[in-house]
Amino acid sequence: MEQELIRQMLEKKGFIDEPVSPDLKLIEEINRLKKEKNAVILSHYYVDGELQDIADFVGDSLGLSQEAAKTEADIIVFVGVHFMAETAKIINPSKKVILPDLKAGCSLADSAPAEKFAEFKAKYPDHQVISYINCTADLKTMTDVVCTSANAIKIVESFPKDAKLIFAPDKNLGNYINSQTGREMVLWDGACMVHEKYSVEKIIELMDQHPDAEFIAHPECEKPVLLLAKYIGSTTALLRYIEKSEAKKFIVATESGILHQMKKACPDKVFIPAPSVDSTCGCNDCSYMKLNNLQKLYICLKHELPEITLSDEVIEKAKVPILRMLEISK
């Protein structure tokens, strides 16, 4: 009976919604369960700070993929979004991979349905495919090599200059790579809802208000935003940049979760989230990432659900371009 109720909750809500005593010390219980079950917690930079602090490893998509590839844990708890947990399962099919909320998706991955991309790819039969890791497992099965924002240029440059390439699903990252490499990759028309909402006008106003601040941005942002940036890089690259820069103030155009790590790394520096077009809070959050919380993480570990499952065929096909990325990224 209990298992049937759990199944119904997962189908309806994407997570197990059960009452938790307000007296329960969630962090202590999560750490206890993690040890008891030989689990590892991987958290992305974009989830809330308390979830980053409890993780065994915090990173961007590349770092998390590398950690997932080498873990000896029996259970991988992915505190992030669905495509990330899928990637961990593809790399480690024998491991149990769980995600606190199955509905923690990704607007960028959703922008490239596999069946539509297959039709698009068929128009360019002589092209190879580079897919940004922010895509579904099904799209990865149609890919020659996967990339992340941290290694995208390196991955593209691993192909001969005359190679005909399709880049999917992020047109903004693809445009940025084309501008940096001189390539003319064919781009799928997809974008991240967080990174395409920044307001150039509001950013310029903010830069005028803080002339001593450096503006830094993620390459998923649109070109007009990137043209304003002092530095462009992946979340990990942005974090490294602020640590080395002599500037004491930064305006940051990427999901605001990274500010937690920036403040920990440089407590003497000031970090201002770049505003979006419709922002009332002065920040740009990913609603999917924010579906993760401590209570869901605890219940997820307790029941070892929701679990990520993929067919053997999808795992076999999708694993090839991911392993190729990891090899090139060494």
C-alpha cells in the first residue's frame, strides 16, 4: 500500500510528499543516511546554498560529470536537474541514481525534443553533431561528442577546421563559439530561459551606478549582453576569475546560485546579480533548480526515490559521446 501511494505521488508531483517532523535535524539525518547507504551527493552551483554546503562535490556540468564517472558510491544523489542525473546514469549504469524532484527539468533541454532534432539533423547528412550537455539522453544518442560551457571551445577545436558541424541545443553558446573559433556551425534554435532574459538596458544602468564593478557573463547569454562583458566564461571559469581579479565588485550574469560560492571564495568582495527584463528581485533564478530543497533531499535518500531509469539502448548510444568528451577534457 505504501509503495503504491509513493508511486502515485511520484507520478503526480515528481517527488515524495510526506510530512517531516519540524524537530528533525535534516542535515544530520541526510549525512547519516548518506553514510549508511554509501551515497554521494553531487550539487550544481545553481541550487540553494544550503544544498551546496551539504554536498560531497559542488560544480558545473563538466565537473559533476567527471565526479560521477569516478565515484565508488553505490548511490548517486544528484541535486540539480533531470538531464544531469541522466548523464550520471549513462556514465554509471550499474549505480542507482536518484533526484530529489523528477520535475526539475531544463528549459534548454526542453527546447530540443529528440524527434524534432532528428528531423533537423536529417537535413544535414554530412554534418557531425556536437551537443551541449544541457539536453536529453535521447538527443545525446544522436550526438558525436557532448560538450559543456567549460570545454565547448576545446571540443569544437578538436574537429578539423573544414569539418561540417551542427551545434545543439543552445544557439547563444553556439554563436559565441562560432565568434571565438571562426567556425560556421549550424545551430539549433534553442536557449536557456534564465540566460536569455537579461536586460541590456538595466545592466547598463547598473554598470553606471557601479563604475568600479566588472561585468562578467556566462556564454549562454545573448550576444548584446556578452558584448558588455569584461569576462565571459562557464560557472567554474567565472568563479576562478573573481578569485584572481583585483576588482572588488562584480555584476554577474548567470544563475544567482553561483553567488553563494563566490561569496565563500571572496568574502571581502561584492557580487551583484545582473537584472532580467521582468526582474523584481534584481536576480535571475532557475525555477527548476530551485525545486530542490533539504526536505526533498532527505526523503529522496530515505526512500531511494525518485530513481532515474534509462533503457540499455539509450545508455549504450549516449555513453559514447559523453566518454569522448571526458577523454578530450583530460
